[in-house]
Amino acid sequence: MGDRSNEEDLALMARIVRGDEEAFRVIVEKHQHAVIGTIMKMTNHSADSEDLAQQVFLRLWKSAKRYRATAKFTTFLFTITRNLVFNATRQKTRRKEHSLNEQEDDWHQSVTDPQTSSRPDHSLANAELRQVIDEAIAGLPETQRLALILRRYEDMPYEDIAKVLKLSVSAVKSHLFRARNTLKELLGPYLRA
């Protein structure tokens, strides 16, 4: 499935190079959920996530003529995503914008479990745990955070993560090891409860 999907993406990119807007629409629809999900996890559900995702696809359109199929298409796409998220994070850090509104907006995000959704105490506990996990992931250094998100949520192979992050496979594994250990340490009290 992966090779066939990549072949479809490469064929779409060939059409996009020629200015085919329909091919661009198809590739956006195919990958938008993964891109938005990755950006949301990288930015701790920032209100800017959808704007950043739009910028990813805009950059994809603009750079289509320079695209060379030296790696999987998704590697190229997530490299664009990485660059935009890292730049946005650095800009936000420089401006020292830690918006209280963004933190308050997270209250409505909860994990819904059909067996516990009828019990408010379970829903609240799940929502609190989800928030703690999201905040712990958001607190990881950028490279560890993106490696973890691409591996855990996008099920990306180590080799592809290495290309996105411009690291060796062993460095990716090292970043993942450190990220997991940090999360275990931070989340230990919540997981034992």
C-alpha cells in the first residue's frame, strides 16, 4: 500500500508541476489530516495550526517545479511541515507570546470513551489526562517532539523520519529514546494513579 500510495503522490506531483489544480486539490485532501494533526501536536493545539497547514500546502504548490522524487513524497511534505513549524515556534518564542486564550481553549478537548462517556467523572479524568499528555509532548525539544509525533501518530519509518529531520537513523532513535524517557518521567504519577 505504501509504495502504491507514493506512486500516486508522485503522479499527482507531476501533474501539479504542470499547474494542474485538480491534482493539487487531491493531494491536499489526501494529506491534510496528517499535516494538520502533526502541526497541532507540535504546537500544542495552537490556534495557528490550520494557518500553518495552509502554508505547508501553499509552499508545496510554489515549490512543485523544484521537487525531485529522491525520497517518498511524504518525506518531502513533512520536511516542509517541519520547517514551517520550527520557524513559527522560534518566532513565537522570540515574541514571548504565551497566550492565555490558547491554553483556555484546550478545555473542550477530551478523550471520548464509549464506556465512560456517560460518566462525567471519567470524561473529566480523560480530558485532564489528554491535556497533561499534550502539554508533556509540547514541552519536549522540537526535534524530539517531531520525531515522536511522526513515529507515534503518523507511523513513519525511522529512515523517513531521519530524512525529514536531516539526521541519521541512530540519531532519530536516540531522540525517540530520550523523548520517551522524559514522557515516562513526567507522566509517571498520572499513569500510576
